[in-house]
Amino acid sequence: MSERARVIGTSVPKRDGADKVTGRTRYLHDLELPRLAHGKILRSRLPHARLVRVDTRRAAALPGVLAVITGADVEQQPFGFVKDQLALKVGTVRCVRDEIAAVAAESPAIAEEAVALIDVEYTELPAVFDPEAALRPGAPLVHEGRPSNLTDLRYQFSHGDVDAAFADADATVEGEYRLNFVTPACLGTMVAIADWDSGDRLTMWSTTQVPFLYQRDLAGALGMSGDRIRVLQPPVGGNFGRGLDLYPIDIIAALLARRARRPVKIEFERVEEFVACPTREPCTIRLRTAAAADGRLLARDCHVVIDNGAYVSWGSTTPYVMLSTVAGLYRCPAARFDTTIAYTNNPYSGSMRGYGNLESTFAVESQMDELAERLGIAPLELRRRNATQSGDANPQGFVIGSCAMEDCLDAVGGATCGLAPPAAGWRRGVGYAGMFHVGGGARIYRSDGCGAIVKLDDFGKVLLITGATEIGQGSETVLAMIVAETLGVPLERVDVVNSDTAVKPWDVGVHASRTTFIAGNAARLAAEKLRARLLEMAAEELEAPAEGLAVADGWICVRQEPQRRIPYDRAARAGHLREGGQTLVAEAFYDPPTEMLDKDLRGNVSAAYAFAAQAVVLDVEEATGVIRVRRIVSAHDVGRALNPAAAEGQIHGGIHMGLGYALSERLVVDRGQILTASFMDYAVLKATDMPELVVRLVESMDAEGPFGAKGLGESGVIPVAAAVANAVKDAIGVRFTELPITPARVHAALSARA
């Protein structure tokens, strides 16, 4: 009986796909509980003001209102990345997202009417909306009591002699790159349900990506112990990093439910989602790059200014990843990196797919093309000459294991083959960009691990209880495939449970393209333990030593006599239905062999690193500035493609998000106010806007990954904007350093040059 892979490497439909496309999936928005009340939040209408009076009497008197709360009415603790805000603000509001009061009522309509009846008297305060202006002497303080608007976050790194490298360089380029607010635009808006039982224990239904960290942080904000909180995770309608943090909606739902003595559901309408959903952080990147005459990179020098907004959240930690791109995208022996992160009265940002890498890749890859032009080297060739190799250790100490970067660059050549030439009045351009990202998680907490439990029952059903969270990325499917392959059982016999903190083992959460790698390794290890015990049970039935047995396709056989075999479930029953029997349950916890960055931002944070290259072919209409992307070729080093169709789908989704970032999406924030608060104003690309997509999966077989796999969740989105900007430059000769590159901006640039 051959032991070749039977499940791994095949294209398997997502387990939740049929229910989602047929409407059977019940998202958190669809969930109803007995006696469910509905909550609404009153937000500040001013970006910076003193709260003189908050009068809730008219709201409380409205029939159907069950509870009205303000910050003065409830006990709450500071929360957030540096614990600099309360869920319900007291005394001062610092942005238009700020929550002043909340209502629970019998229906959403009553709750909305009640919120409108709350009277708030403000004293408007001077506000600041630009991070550099926020640091000038005399600027209004966002947080009174602080010495300035400079946050306590700063990321500084230096490796090699950067100044000497620039002095000796044959070519240098420099530029300033501006990245604006964008929002995840999830189809499912933010929602939370809270319910307290008679023992003062809290159950939260949440779309969080980090259920155990959420459990801990929510407990801290409520001033209680985490063992009294249970987190349930229904299917989500999109997250893209939005669920990496705790937000006021979660805390307020819990506070309202405690006051109303009923379960309370708060769900955002679309306008509120645009106002209150965390965004991708706006930033300005100033970058210089030096190279030798033969194209070898010598140094990069980078400074990033981030608009922190009113409170510190995950968006202000993205320089961790920006630095890794500046220091590690291609071989670069010297690098210097610094940041300025300032409080403003704008909304604060969170984590969003790619987590700072899109921004720094846009700057780095723009300058790779500029260097190629100055040195007279073809853009792809310049990248090949500097490509990272397996065995490299970059300036931060990232140790590169499997690496197929050169293969990815080779795979995107010839991107225009077979395309009809551009129509009259249109100019064609081709642009390239590479990508470097963690492919096996990132140790930003002391543990980066995940637990797994595998159980086999009397009927041959295998249950994987995983700490990993499914957020639409297909983790349930690929983890089931790993277990089925390891145990040698049919894939359809494996079920996955992953949505209840009271049941599943601990996991640090879904981020950093870690689930396939880390949760996959945990599932594999647990399944290997179970497989060993199963073979021990079968050894008695087959009267052969366990080490001489094999299991595949649901059968356990003697290796040397394949005709001597029994169904795997028979062996399981033999363990149950006898004296001294035992259950078939095994558990494992996988924590990768990595290290946290030290105070100098050095350390091997991931057990594997992902690489990719993209080519964008587009046409620009000279008369209007309209950009039509014709084809994108995207080649990815995936380690091993466990589920090729799902891997391709991840890349397709990433490209869609990346094209929106490049060409159309911008959350317009003017003097702290959100002006693009609907899909009529915020331009998400439609399916019909998408070009031809060619995905090439390059397999490098990572030694540490499960069956050789590496993470892929963020890789597709990261290089798109850079490749688009390079293609536009190739088409019309204009370099755009700000996103999005809209037809109006292209037309203005062409007109100015005419």
C-alpha cells in the first residue's frame, strides 16, 4: 500500500462554501437570542471637545428603552494597546468616533430614537489633524497631561554603515510616499452580542480573530477575571485584520447587557461602520536607496510618519513590518529606519491585511524601478541580482529557510504574451514588484503557539478541535486535510470545531499569515500521536507489530502483506468495547522555534518567510487618465500548496483588495470628519472591474511547515499597488507617489506635462 499523499495537494472546495453561497450560513448579524435587546451608541459630533453635560433623561423615559448608560454611570477600566481610552468617554472627546452614551431597547428603531433624544452640551476645543503639525510648539494636546502629542511608540533600527554606503554609491534615489486612510469595507459590519448569566458570568458572541486575547482584554476593561468570560465565534462576513483588537462596541455591549439584565446586540449600520471601523493607518514614508553600478543594493534609509489618531491601536505598530520590508526585501547590507508617531484628532487605525507591508513595499519597489532606470538595467534583472536566497540572514537577523524568490521573478516574465495591443489613444505599461513577508507567523507575543486536539469515535468520525479561528480564509478545510492525510482516513470523515473558547485549546489568533503553518503543525502533531495509538490498537487485531502497519484510505494493513487489513474504525471500536479500554484522543501544542524582536528590533520572528513577485499590465487613456488593468501575473512561493484552488483564491482576493488600494479606495477624512460614509462615495472595485488574473504557485517545500507549506493569507495584496505604480510610470512616464492613482490625478499630471 503506497504512502504517497492522497489528500494534500488536491484542490478541495471550502467546507463552508456551499452554505455561504446558498444563504444557509448564519452570521452574527443573523443570531437571535430569547429576550434579545438592541443597543445603539451615541458618538461625538466634534473631533475635540469638553463634555459639559450629557442629559439622558428623555432617552430613558422613552417607552421600550431598557437601559441608558454614560461613562459616569458604569465602572470601566482603560483599555487599548497602551490603555489610553475608555469605552464610554468621560470629560473629553478626542475624535468623532468617540462613544459618549449607549442605549439598550426592545428594538433597533427604539434604540436609535432614544439615542437621538440624548442632549449633549460641548465646549469645543482646538483640534489638530496633521501628525507633523501636531508636534509643533503650541499645538493643541490631544491628551491633556501629556508633554506633547508624540506617542510613546518609536521604532529605530540601524545596521551597517548607511552614510558610507550612500557616499560610495554609483546611484541614489529618494522620494516621499503618501498613503491615505482606507477601510476594510467588510460586507459584514461590526457586531457584538453580550449576555450575563445568573452567576455573573459573561458570554460574548464576537467576530474577533484573537478570541483568547480578546477574552483577557475584555476582562481587564470590565474589571473582572477572564475565567468568567466565554467567547463564541459565529461565521464572519469579512475581517481582514479588523478583528485583531478589542473595541468599545464589545465593552459597551457587555455594560448594556449587565444594566438591562438581558442579552444585548449592537450592530453597526453601514454609515456607522465607515465612521467607527478601524482603518489602515495613513502615513508618509521618506526613503532613500543606494546602489552600485552593477545594481547591487548598498543601503536604504527610511523615516516613517504615522497619523496615530486619537488613541493608540494596532495601526501604530505597523512599523514593525515596514522595517522588515525596508531591511529585508532583497539583499540590502545596510539599513536605517526611524519613525514619528503622533496623536491627532483623527480616527485611530487598526490592523489591516498586509499590516504595513503594502505601504513600505510601495516605496521600496518604486525606488527599485527608479534605480533600474538610472543604471540602465531591466527592472526584473535588477531584482534578480538582489534576490534573497535560502540560507540568508538579513540585517534584522531573519534567517531565511525555503526561498524561491528568483523562481517567482522568473515566473512573471512575459506577462504581455498573447495580449492584444492597446487601442488608439491608450498607452501600455508593464510594472513589477516583489514581496517579502512572514510565512509562519510572527512572534509579537511571548507565545506564538496553537493547540490542537484530535478525537476518533466508534463510527470512524475524526474530530479536530483547534485553537485556530476561521475568518473565511479556508482554515477549516486545510486543517481537516492535514489531519486526514496524517491519519490516512477519508477527508469527509474529519470535522473541525473551532468557535468556542470553553471548548477549544489556546491559540494566539489569526494574523501574520500564521494559521496554515502554526495551527497546521499543531493539528499534524496531534494526528500523529493519535495515529500511533490507533496502530497500537490495530496491532492486536492484525497480530502484527505496530511499526509494521500502515494506514491509508481508511484501511490499516500490514506493510509486507497489504491483503491483511481492517477498517480503521474497527480498530477504534476495539479500543472502546473491551475491559480496560481507552478513548482515542490526542493533543499537541505547536510553538514555532522563533524569537521576539529585541530592543534593537533584531531577532528571527518567524519560522518561515514568504516571497512573491507580480507583474501588472495596464493601459492608460491619454485623453481621460482612465487606467484599465489588463492582466496581473502573480507568482508565490507557497512552500507547498496544500489546497491549490484555495491558495489561488486567497491570491485572487488579495489582488482585488490591492487594486482598490492602488486605484480607487480612499476614506476621506477632513478636519476629523468622515466624508465617504457609503459605498456610493467609497469606491470598492466590483468583480467586473477585475482584470485577467494568472496565478503561479511556486513550491519550495519548507522544512518546518506542515507537509512543506508556508502561510499565504496576506501575500496577494502586498505588491499590487507598487506594481501598478510602476506600470503607470512605464506607460506615461509619470511617477505617482501617493495612493490612490485615480483618473483625475493621472489626467492632471498628463495635462501639466503637455
